[in-house]
Amino acid sequence: MAVQIQVAERARVGLRRETSAFDSVGFLRRLDWVLLAAAFALIGYGLWVVGGITRFDVPGDPNYYVVRQAVAAVLGLGALVFATIVPYDLALRYWRLVYCTTLGLMLIVFVAAETIRGSKRWINLGVIQFQPSELGKVLFVLALAAFLVERAGRITRWRTIMSAIGLGAVPILLVFLQPDLGTALVYSAALFSLLFFVGVRWRQLLVLFVAATFLALAVLWVLPASGVQVLKPYQAHRFTGFLNRDRDPGGLTWNVNQSITAVGSGGLDGRGVVEASQTRLDYLPEHATDFAFASLGEQRGFVGSAILLLLYLLVVWRGLRVVTVAGDLFGAVVAGGLVFAFLFQIFINAGMTMGVAPVTGIPLPFVAVGGTSIVSNLFLIGVLQGIHARGNLGRLRP
């Protein structure tokens, strides 16, 4: 009898080991390998672009920024693996902790960050500068999505909607006060998309959109006319310069005019690294950060820019596919919010370099120099991978 019990126990242990091994293999099979390949392609393409647009930025060390970006990419791959393996629904159970962590990241910059160009956004970690608001984008979506999904049965009630907006407004305000208007706009766009994906009615979304429009008009014109300045002077000038680019071509709109010149001069296949005078001679300010897309357009032309946009399109397409295969409402809402925030950053950054969107300082994902941006975007890809893999449970047979 004892022998039979031992044999049965060994069989159960062996079965658990086989099941565990099968689950590991099955989990890998359920990853979205097209999305993963697109992310890796963006890393490689981004490093190549950075190598070109920053070659002459540090005399004697043409690979200075490439090395730093590569280090950040390695850290980002670790974040991707972590986000893929850890069950995303933990955020649904502990969304309050995730939300408080987000607030903590927003608050720490006011204590530990250095003031650079009038803003407190970055914490110097030696190899890279950590920008908490970048990582906060993903955590913000996870926390707010969990709050909304918990109340999915009463999501069309204005009390629920306004509670979500109130929760979202706190980190948005903290980012705005750094001041970082561009990232605050990304958070706001993510919040709006979460309300859409969780099932808020179209009429309610329209009311919110109209209210947001009136708020923007009040901030830009009504309040300043009455002597109340909400935006910093340079932020207000960016919007007025966007509406009237010829108003002050040597001052307010210098960046945008130089950016448009750089994009236009690239032609079909670009001027190359050496001949790209706007980038090489630094006529285009912030050519490795805010205006990295313009530098790419000058050096690699329409073809080089189109390749980057196609890679972005591939990521967005696969991300939207994750929404459709998610195993639960929380996964679908999170995926939708992350993809929309990612797309919003691309649209605003590329648009401002061509004069079709105001300059807001939003980094171009995987290309603009900045370690935290790469890490946070790879973390975003990891969350999407986790949702995709767990949403496909049982769909693939061994």
C-alpha cells in the first residue's frame, strides 16, 4: 500500500513537472512574435538613426549617445520580459498600490530632480537620466483601467466617469506642474481612450470632448485675457506660434521653421549624415530629442521616414489585435489605452516637426534620445505581450 502511494505521488509530481514544462513552451508560442519582431526592429532602427543624427554632437566620441541608448535598450528588454511574465491582472487586484506608485513617481521629481531649462523632470542615475513621468504612462493606464473595470456595471453613470477623471487629474496635474505639458497631454489622451474602450457612451464622450475643448480655450485665451496665466510664457508662445508661424520667424517659431526646412530638404532618399547641414551644424535645435523625426527626414529622406512610420504602424496594428484577443475586459481596456497613448505620441511628435501640431516636447518612441523613453516603451510592449499570451490560453493546441 505504501509503495502504491509512493508511486502515485511520483506520478503526480512528474505530471506537474510535465505540465509546467508544457505551460512554459505554450506560453512562448502564445506570444505575438510579429509585435516582438517589430519592437526589436524599432530598437535597431532607432539606434541607427541616433548614430546618424548625433555623430557630430560630442567631439571625439561619435558613438556617445548610441552607447547610452543601447544601455537603455538592454534595461528596457529586462522590463519587457518582466512585464510579459508577471500576470497583468495583478494590477486589477492592487490598482490602488499601482496608482499610489504613479503618484510617488510624479512627486519624487519635485524633491530629487535637477532643474534643467526651467523643468524638473529628470533624475540623474549616472548612465541614464530617469524621467519618472515616462514610466508613469504605463502605470497610469493600468491603474485607471482597473478602477474603471471594477465599476464596469455602472460605467455609464456620470458619478463613475467623474470619479475616474478626478483620479486621472491628480497625476496629470503633477506632470503639468513639472512643467511638462506634452506628457500631461499624453496622460489625458490615455484617460479619454480608457473611457472609450471600457464602454462609455458616445454622447457622454462627446460631452467630455466639448468640455475639454472649452477648458483648452479658457487656458489659452479667456483666462490670460483676464490676467490669469495658467501656462508658462514659452508654452503659450508655442501654441500662438503654431497658429501663426510667420509671426516671429527669428524667435518664437524658429524651431518649427528650421524643422520644416530640414524635413523638406531631405527629399526622397535624404542628404546623408555629412551633408545634412540643419542637423550637423545645429541649425535645428533639439535635433536628437524633440525634433529627431525632422533630423531623420533630412538625413534619410522620405524613404527613411516611411520605414520608421511603417514600423510604428505594425506595432499599432498588432497592439489593436491584442485588444481583440484579450481574455478579459481589463486586458482589452489596458491594451487599448496603451496603444492609443503610443499612437498619440507618434502623431504629435511627427506632426509638430512638420508644423501640423504644436510643439509640446513629446519624445518620439524608440528614436528620440532618452533612456527612460525606451525602457517605458519596451515595458509597454511587454504588457501587450502578457495580455496577448494569456488571452490566447487554450486557443493553440500542442
